[in-house]
Amino acid sequence: MALTVDHPVAQTAAAYTGVLLGFSVVPAALTLLSLPALRAYGRHRATSPGTVPAPAALPDPDLEAESPR
């Protein structure tokens, strides 16, 4: 049984290009294609009834306790 280190196999330029595209351009394209769906999901969550408001929108109990009535 021969090891591949003893007999390296030459790779074509198309193989190198395929690896390059598969690990750079294709993931970037898929990420860009998913952005509109992620944006729509965020807008839907912000406007749908029954959602919990963001923590910044909740009143601060310490500020309410100090305010005169």
C-alpha cells in the first residue's frame, strides 16, 4: 500500500478553483442571500402581538422609587 506522500497526486487548476470558491465565494453569497429573510424576521418579531418589549423599553424600578409623587 503506497502512501500519498510518497506519490503526490497533481491537482488541476479547476480543483484549486473549486476549493477556493467553495470556501469563500459560496458561503459569502449564501450569507448575502439570507440577509433579507433575517431582516424580515426581525421586523415581524418587533411588530407581532404578544412579544416581550426590549429590556431598554422597560421602566427602571430604581428611577421610579426616587421620583417624588
